Amino acid sequence: QGSQKRSNSTPETPQAKRAPPSRSPYGLFSPGSFSPSVTPSQKYSSRGGRGEVVASFGSVQGPAWSGRGGCAVKLFGCPEQNLSKPYKFMFQKALDVREALATRVEELGEVLRRHHGLQSFSSTSLPAQEPVTVLGQIGCDGNGKLNARSVLLVGDREHSGGAEIPLDLSELPEYSLFPGQVVALEGTNSTGRRMVVSKLYEVR
């Protein structure tokens, strides 16, 4: 074996250090290379129309529109269903959204009850040996796609208080469901933990 040659570095004869490369490949993909500049560009600072109101609602009471050729627009529906004050789209509170959804479930439930001649709805959380009819929305028990094993029913607020219960759809000859669908189901819930569905009521 040949002796390894060691480089002698003394204060009198310092060894030249390796010069760093002028352009490191790691610098091209560093966070600093993707970060935007701190100072805004001239194009952003010189933009026009800042704070300009493009459209507004509620500034005039009793709105009326008119167009060329005698064309006019008229509001239909009950006055309480029409907007009467300024309204920000997608700025609703979670409780207000929940209240609106619960009201819609109750309205559709009444339509189902009258359409199919049903009596009254029962709770999804109470055990029942005999067939009962419940009302609610179709939901999914996981993050995946809705399938026969992941279907559950979110009960309505009036009768079930929003209680969820898994559904057994093996006794149905055919069905077509989607998350959020409002349905009335007839089935047995002997244990209070799973409902075996025998009939599916929906408006077609």
C-alpha cells in the first residue's frame, strides 16, 4: 500500500479553499426562488377602480325595473320570501345555513307524507320491532364514495333531532340514492343501531 499524501497547510502556506460554484442547482429550487417579491409591482400599485362598487342591493325600497320597448320586470312570491335588506352572498352563518336546510327537510317531508298517504314519522334513534316510517337525508359514513355499506340516514330535526343511523338496503329490490337526498323510509330498527329498510318513499 502506498502512503497517502497529506496536504500540509500552515499559516505561512495556507491551502486554497475550494471556490463555491457560481450557480448552485439547489438555489434554483429554494423557497426564496418561488417567494414573491416583498414590494408590490408597479402594475399592482397603479391599478384603477379600487374600492369601486360594481353592484349593490337594498338601496332602493320597492325596486322596479324597466327596459326598452315596454319591457318590465315584476317580483313574484310572498313578500317575506323576497330579500328586503342588503345581503352578502356566501357570508351566511353556519347556524343560519343549518336552519334553512332543516326547514327544507320539513317542507319536503310534508310533500312526501301527502304524496304517499303516510301517517306520521318516527324517530331514527328509538328501537322498533315493528315497521316504522322515518324521515331524513341520505348521508355517507366515510370519506369515500357512497355505496351499499356506507349509507346512513340523518334524521329530521322535528322527530329525530338529527340523529344518524346506518341503513341496511339488502331487502330493497332496487334503489338510487345520493348524499343529501331527502327521503322517507319504512323499516325495522330492533337494536336501535341499524335500520333494515323495506320501503323507500321518494317524489318522482
